[in-house]
Amino acid sequence: MSSQQRIVVVGGGFYGTSLAAHLAREGASVVLLEARADLHGGASYFNQARVHGGYHYPRSLRTAGRSQASYVAFMERYRSCVVDDFLCIYAIARGSLTNARKFQRMCNYIGAPLQDSPASISRLFNRSVIEGSWVTRESVFDAVRLRDLMRQELDEAGVQVRLGTPVAGVGETATGTSVALESGEVLDADRVLVCTYGEGIDDLPAGVGYSGLHCEPCEMALVDLPDSLKDKGITVMDGPYFSLMPFPSTPYHTLSHVRYTPHGSYATYGQAAAALRAGLTTRADWMIRDSARYVPALAEAVHRESIWGVKTVPARRDRDDARPIVLRRSEGGRVLSLLGSKIDNINDALRVAEEHLRDAV
């Protein structure tokens, strides 16, 4: 990428910081704008910190396969930020959208390591409602370490980082772009890359905005576990679904439940964020009680606190639970918006974004 290329990246989450550092290393002059007071303060922190191996997606072979293919590369690249000193277990509930045979077949197809659970693990489950369980290969990342690593990479790449800098709009001309800040300042650039996870910017060029989104204000419960579960991550799927994973930088696990984690669904990020600001009542006790039907020891879990955020996915993906990287390109080709999927797919995002920016007229 030409050193004359001036690029503004809007959004300082993991996708935004990774893309900014990558483009700068390729020779571009990059400015990164983040509305919050620090990097990685949104979706990059609010999640289960799972590095996906594909097991989550038995109804979307494409997403499952890409996750497995990306897993090893992510682990090698970000090893200093990864925690894998726990036993990762998946189980299929009886009457689910996926049965045990289909789950095993999917794992074999994508090359995801899978072992039948030993008796010591099987005993953790209520066998009347669980069809099968397996030991798998997945890890979690430490969001604090990852943020610190990306700060270092941005600095080494020479990216100009501007925190506390919300964007009001992006304009496009025949020869370049302009980024209007809420402060009234205007930045000129050759290209703009928007990585805000669906978080709205009031004024964008035609073709860049998103429609057909589900934006959900969500609660991730942080729980203290009995000793029998503390060294484990457990995911029960597919339909009656919950997931329990270690949350690095805290002594707790995250507990997420398909029924109780989302607190509604909205067409825009702004509406979902407004619901969060208005205040929501925790459902952690409901998560614990329902999850304990499948893993009885979870009845002893203690809710310590919750983290709240907005989850954004394409509405049409509710049927198959796929998590594609969604790209939108302006009519002039100089503004690209990227709705990220999972953290382990970052290499796909880097490749696709760079191709689109190179091809822009």
C-alpha cells in the first residue's frame, strides 16, 4: 500500500486496531479514531473471550470450518494473550436442533479435535437431559493483555491514535473522503474504514450503512463456581443453550444463556444502547437455575456481577447461527464499513479489507 495513502479507521476495538496497525505496516499513513476513553472498550471486552474452534456452529459449516482454520493461526499470533489451562467441554442436550451424531460428524468434517468425555466429566451432567458430552480444544483470551498488545503494535506501526473522538459523519468525493468529528474538526483522507460493530454514525455515504440487523442489549453474568467446575469451561447446545467460560483478568467465569442473556432485540445499535442506559434488571439467577438443570453443580454458583453490552448480528443469521464478516462499500468505493464476526477471524478481515481498499477507484 502506497505511503501516500491516507486512511482513517473509525473504531478502536480489536478489528479496528488490528486493521489500523496492519495497514500502517503496509505503508499507509493511518489515523485511528475511538469515541471511548480507551481502546477495546466495547465488543472486544464484552464477550465470553472465547477463541472459537468451530464447535459452536453445527448449523453453519462455513462458519465452523473458518473458525477451525483460524484457530491455530490465532493461537500462534496471540499466544501471550491466550489462556488455555482449563478443560473445555461441549454437550448436546436432548431434543436440540443438533443431535450427538450430527455434532460429531460436523467436528470430523472440519477437523476439530473431539474426545468422548471420561466418566469423571460425564457425571457432571444430568444424563436425562444430556445426549452426549465431549472434551474439545478451545481457549479464551485475556482482553486486558490483548488491549495492551494492540497499543504496542499501533505505536510501533506509527498509527496516530485519537481517543475520546466521536465521529459525526463521513463524506465522499470523486478524489477522497472527509471525516467530520463531533468537535467540529474535519479530517481529509484517501480512504475511510468504519469498524464500529454496528454502532451508528449519523451521516455515512450511500451503500455503507447496515440494515437487517439484530442489536441486542445483553448481560454476561460473572459467577463464582464450586470447586468441581472451576477448572472447566462448559457449553451445552443446541437450542436449550448456555455457556460457562473462564473470564481472564478476573477470578470468575462468564455465564451466558441463549434465553436470558439478550434483553430484547432492536433494529439499530442506538436503540439497544438506549435500553442499556435506561437500566436493566439482572437475569443471572434465572441463568443459573436453568443451567443447573443440565449441570446440577451449577446450583452452587454465586453471581458476583454482570457486564453489559450490545451484540449485533445480521437478522437473517438467526436461523443457522452463522457469523460472517459483513462488508459494505460506498458507491465511490472510498469508504468501507466492516461488521466483525468472531475475534479469531481477524486474518480473514485483514485480507478482505485490504483487497477492497486496494481495489477502490
